[in-house]
Amino acid sequence: MASTLHFPMASPLPSASTSSQSFRRRYLRTPFAVNAQNKGKVPIPSINPKDPFLSKLASVAATSPETFLNRPVNSDTPPYLDLFDSPQLMATPAQVERSVSYNEHRPRRPPPDLPSLLLHGRIVYIGMPLVPAVTELIVAELMYLQWMDPKEPIYLYINSTGTTRDDGETVGMESEGFAIYDAMMQLKNEIHTVAVGAAIGQACLLLAAGSKGKRFMMPHAKAMIQQPRVPSSGLMPASDVLIRAKEVITNRDTLVGLLAKHTGNSVETVFDKMKRPFYMDSTRAKQFGVIDKILWRGQEKIMADVAPPEDWDKGAGIKVVDGL
């Protein structure tokens, strides 16, 4: 910058009575870094009127031209930067013009949380037990996706122990699972369900409640159906315990009926399987009617040729005890 700003110094310094107009005619008519002898040889680029630095120089030159003429010989400050009250060599990060796309390095705003990014791809992920906070979020996401587009499918990924923890302790009411199920049944969208990890109890019902032909399971995922559990009674009177036990029986019958509807089994078959926890790997879940397809990623033919576990036991001479 210092080598590009040259003013003709042969003329005497303008007095205080010299007007700014005469100064501009005298000193600023000739573009920067151009001598009189080579003015016709070197093309001069046009000055950007939106450049804040050049705009500031032009303003100072118009109001106080002597500022440019009385420059210090040795100064630690870069030339003409002292004209600013608070010089900044670069803008703050908030002032930098940012991109709209999240794929670029400089987003317009901080990226959203992960559930929001999944929601943008029409993916709803259940990765916790079905407690009221989870139910509220899942139902809201389902309603929002239907409002956004009632024709596009919704992908429901499930890795949940239902209304219990992995140790069997009850953490939510059975109505939490029924609330999500009812929301799924009210949607106009096609719902693709995918089991990743585990789908236990009410979560297994949600897996089976997906659209026919669109219920999937990862190869090493597990599904399990079991009877609802009675929540901790604490210091309840005996009559209240009886009332709660009757409610649990009602929820069990409802769950049995819904599982029989979506798996294609009879109510008696489902009820018999639910007497004790009934675990299913991906192959058995497909046979029971919980899912339609296992996501093997190109290994469908290999796995189709594999004999079921019962045949392996029979060929090895292992007798399966009834009831196990």
C-alpha cells in the first residue's frame, strides 16, 4: 500500500486557506501509483466504491488533506491504517459472509442437533426405553413428517427395551407404547420399520406395526415379546394393587391382540408364546411374522440356504426340551 500511494511533492504544501476542492483537483485527479509520463501506458483498475478502506481514505482526503502529506518517516503502524479509530486487519467470524449449505466449511449458523438432521431425512430413531419424554418426541416427529409430506415414507429405526429396562425394571406405562402405535396407525404415510439392536415388548409391537413388506431387521438384532409387568406398588392398599393388576391384564390382552393382528398368528399362539419371555433372532422373527426381510446387504441367498437352528440340533442328536 505504501508503494502505491504517491502524491506530487514538488509543489508547495497547501496552506490552511486552500480549499478541499482545489486539493482534489490538484492531488486526487491523478490515479494512485501512476506518474504523468506513463499515465497513457498503464491501465488503471477502477476503485471499488464499496471497499471500506478506500472509502475511508477518500473521506479523510476530502476533509483533512494535510493528513496524507505529514506522514511519519518511521512508524510501526502499516501505512494509512492509523486513520481508523479501531483498526481491524480482518472481520470477526460473525461478520464473515457464510454459506447456506451445511456441506461447506462455513455454515450460516451452527448445525442442528443429530435428531434434527435425521428428521430432515425423514428418519425417526427410538433409542431409549419408552418413557413419557420419548413418547412425546416420537409422536411429534411423526405428526410433523406427515404435515411436511403425507406421501413420502417415514423410516422408523428401533433400538428400545420398551417400557422396561434391560434388567426388567418397569420405567414407563404400557400406554406409552400404545400412544406411538396409535399415532402410526393414524398416519397416511407408509412407515418402514427397522430393528437395530433390540426390540423388546412394546418396541416389538412398533416393529411389527410397520407397513406390510416394509418391516426390516438387522442380522444380529433381537426381538422379544413378554407380558406387561406390574409397576411397583409401594405402600398402596390391597384394593389399589388389585385395580392395578386388572389394568395390567387388560394391557396384556390388548398387546396380544395387536401382535396377533400384525404377525398373522392366532391370539392363542401369541398368548402361549408370551407366557414367558420369547426371544427371536432375525430369522425366527421373520418366521413368526414380526418382520418381512432381513437386511443382509447382498447375503440373502447365502442365508436362505442355511438350515434353521432346529435342523442343526436334530442333525447333531440334540433333543430340544419342550417349553424352552
